[in-house]
Amino acid sequence: MDVTSGGESSVWISSFSVYTVTTILVTLVVLAVVKRYNFMQRCNKVLGSPTDIPLFGGGSLIFVPPEEIMNLLLLLHVVFGRLSPSGIIRAWIGPLPMFFATTAEAVEAVLSSNKIITKSREYDFLHPWLNTGLLTSTGSKWQTRRKLLTPAFHFKILEDFVHVFNEQSLILVNKLNQAVAKDKDLNIFPFVTLCTLDIICETAMGRNVEAQSKTDSAYVQAVYNMSQLIQHRQVRFYLWLDWMFKLSSHWPEQRKTLGILHGFTNKVIQERKAEHQQRSSDIAEPSKDVTEDAVFSKRRLAFLDLLIEFSQGGTVLSASDIREEVDTFMFEGHDTTSAAITWSIFLIGSHPEVQEMVNEELDRVFGDSDRPATMADLSELKYLECCVKEALRLYPSVPIISRTCVEDTVIGGDEIPAGTSVSICSYYLHRDPKYFPDPELYQPKRFLAEHAERRHPYSYVPFSAGPRNCIGQRFALMEEKAVLSAILRNFHVQSLDKREEIILLAELILRPRDGIRVRLEPKKKQ
Ligand code: HEM
């Protein structure tokens, strides 16, 4: 037996295998490098910051501290935005390209499209809480839900919510009076946030969680915690990967928080459904001495009631479908309005001449009376509405929105490759001097009808625009006017911070890092 030749052939076979495997591996690596190179070349055709790590992307933008993100984005937009003929610019956030639509024309191309309706990966961090409700879903699910939910925001239905706005605003004014009795200088942001939380709990779920009175409510605390966990993850690139996040200390905290949030909404939904069933049987049995009018006039309708009605006994919406929509309203409907009210207070309190005009309007509508605002009063508060809109221009509650392009998309001659995201930074867009001369000045009159009508409809998009615009826009403006009018009918406001001193955090909402300090002078003797 020739041992040597057998050994030689096995050595030959193993070297052949090593050679083959190595060749395959090298080929795969070369193909991956070429693919990556070509992809980056495609992306880099769009004007933007240089790629600082070849074949990787942008190293410098990964570890930006949260308080620098807004400045950095602004810088990027200022340097490249005005130079890009298409209005599209690009940045590398680590290995990921990010495109931004910087002009009203480019924003229109994105937001008016019926194809660019899928939210970007940053929204995935909302899924554990909201699943895929109206804000986070896409395709036919989103279309069906949008159609189903639109009637819930009808003017007539919103009218029912005015008394909730008034009741909670009254509690806010009382809380502020108590605080002012100790110290007239205070940070108004937390007061407003608790008020808007109470408003959304009552209007979305029909439950009064008394956030303003009992700050230790487990549900209220969980809403805060979850928002913080989401934004913590969004700005930390290394936590984007699920397995990395699950290894972090935030994972058990998130699970616990979700247990409280979902537990609460599930319970409220069950109770509310039971109330609906009870009511139906009461109506079916008039002998119980309960008339339909008496039952319906006593109860307050919440969005949840409408969802239960739309669900048609679970055939159109299941219990978990209802929960994702209620959770979405809870998430989208309180921080946004609280930021808008607080920024409005800050700007009105920094401009005595504006406050004077607001006061004149309030006097005209309410006179000396303490009566609560009606829907008609709120519609009369036109100048106050301009103040709110101008505050949303300078400090849009949602400063960035992002979509994923599911197919290659050409905007103004520039191509955004399929699978990448395109964002709109309204904080920057709203400062375009072409549409807003002296953009840094707070001038509510810009929103008087005669000025607003002349502007490009996509030059101002605090509520987004097009098919995926904010469904709660009308609700939000009414709520803001109700709360602001209550504060301003009771207090003279003086802002204590200067605009340039305020540090902005672009989190889930645009937040002043250290709150908003104001001096409140009660208008009437208490
Ligand atoms: C000042 C207050 C508010 C502002 C500035 C605001 C802003 C926005 C923006 C910019 C979007 C688009 C988000 C995106 O495309 O990623 C949006 C969507 C949405 N908003 Fe609002 N929002 C406010 C209040 C509310 C309220 C009070 C509710 C509900 C009660 C609400 C419910 C929603 C929902 C459900 C969506 C998703 C709509 C869809 O995709 O079809 N928002 N909002």
C-alpha cells in the first residue's frame, strides 16, 4: 500500500479546499467592498459632508452629545442646504446615509408623495410601546386605519372636548397660583406637561389620571420613563441593534415600563367595553328606568369610545388594534402640545407688545368674566392662534420627521437610493428667509391670512403635510388656545431666559434642556 501517495493526495485535496474557500471568501469580500463602494458613490453624488472613514461613512456624527445635535443639523443645513440645486443634502451617520429635504419644493416632493409613506428605522424604537398604530404603520394597514380614524377628529366631536380642556386648565391655573404664592419665578414646563397629560388621558381613554394632583401615578411615571428610554436609544447609535439593547440595563426597565403602560390601557379598554355592553343592554331593557338620553348625556365620549364603536364587536378592530391606537394618541398627543404651549408662553412672555395684543383680544372675547371658553370663543382667538403658529415655526414640537424610500426616488435631479431614509428638519425649513424674512424674529402677524396665503404651502410644516399629516392638528390648536387663554387671562407673564441662552434638545420633541423660567404676576386678587 502506497501510504505516501495517499498522504500526498489528501494534502493536495486539503490545499485545494483551503484555496477554494479562500478564493470564495476573497471574492465575497471584494464583491461586498465593490457593492459598498458603489453604494457610497451613489449616495455621495448628493451634496453633503465629506465621508470621514472610507467605505464606512461618517465617524464624527456618531457620538455627538444630545445638546449638540440641533446645532450640528443646523450647520449641515446652512453649509450645504443653500448650495444644493435639488434641495436635497446628505450626511453619513456612522455607516448609514441620511438625506434631508431642505427646501419647500423638495419637502413637497417628499410629503405629498403617496409612495414615500413608510416611516424610517428611528420609529422602530416606538414599536414596543405603540406597535404599528397610525403613526408607525405603513401601506394598506395605515391607509385603512387613517380612513377609519379620520371621523374621530371631526369638528363636532372635538367640540365635546372643550370642557375637558377648560377643567384641566382651571386646575393648572390653581396649581400655578399655589406655586406663585411661594415664588413668582418658576419653571412652567412641568406644570404644562402634567396638564396636557391629564387632557390626553381623559380625551383618549375617558380616564382622569389626575396627573396634576397625583404626580406619583404609576401610569404617568411609565409614560415619562418610556419616552425617555426611546429617546435615549434613538441618539445612541450602539443601542440601535436589538441584541445590544437587550444586553443593556435599559432592557429590563423597558419591559417593566411596558407592562405598566399596556396593563393600564388593556384594563381601561376592557372596562370601557363592559360599560358599552352594559349600556346596550340597558337600552334594550327600558324597564330598568334608564332612557338612552339619560345614559348618553351623563357620559363623556372619548376617542376610545369611538374606536370601540368603529371596531364593530372586534370584527373591524381587535382589542390589540384598539390598544395600539389609544397608545399612539397617548404618545403623540401630550408631549407635542405641552412643548407648543410652553414655547408659546416663553415667546409671548419675551415680547411685551405681543402680550399686549393678546390681552386686548382676550378682553374683547371674554371681557371681565371668568367664564370657561366655548368653541366659539376659541375660534375668535385669531391673534393668539397666530402666536401659537409662530411659536411652532421657531420651535416646532416635532423638529425632525423621517421616511424610508422603498424604491429609488429622484427629487430635483438627485437620486435617493431605495432603503435609505429622507428627513425633514422643520426647525431649519421654517427659517428660510425666502418665505420668512428676518427668520429669527418672533412676528405672529406672519400668520395673518393675507401673509400666510402667499407662502409656499410646504414652507411651514409643524404638523407635517400631505397624506401623513398630523391627524390631531385641529385638536392640538384648540387645546393650545384653551390652555394658553386660561393662563393669560389669569397671569401676566415675563420670560426670565434669553433666547440665545436656551439649550435645545432634539429629542422626541424639541425641548428646552433646563425648562422655561417665567415670572408670573397674578392679574386678579385671589
Ligand atoms: C402641537 C401639537 C402637535 C404637533 C406639533 C404634532 C405634529 C405631528 C407631526 C409632525 C406628525 C407627522 C409625524 C411623522 O410623519 O413622523 C404627526 C402625526 C400624527 N399626530 Fe400629531 N402633533 C401634535 C398633536 C397631536 C395630537 C393632540 C394628536 C392626537 C390626539 C396627534 C396624533 C397624531 C397621529 C395619530 C399622527 C400620525 C398620523 C398618520 O401617520 O397618519 N398629534 N403629528
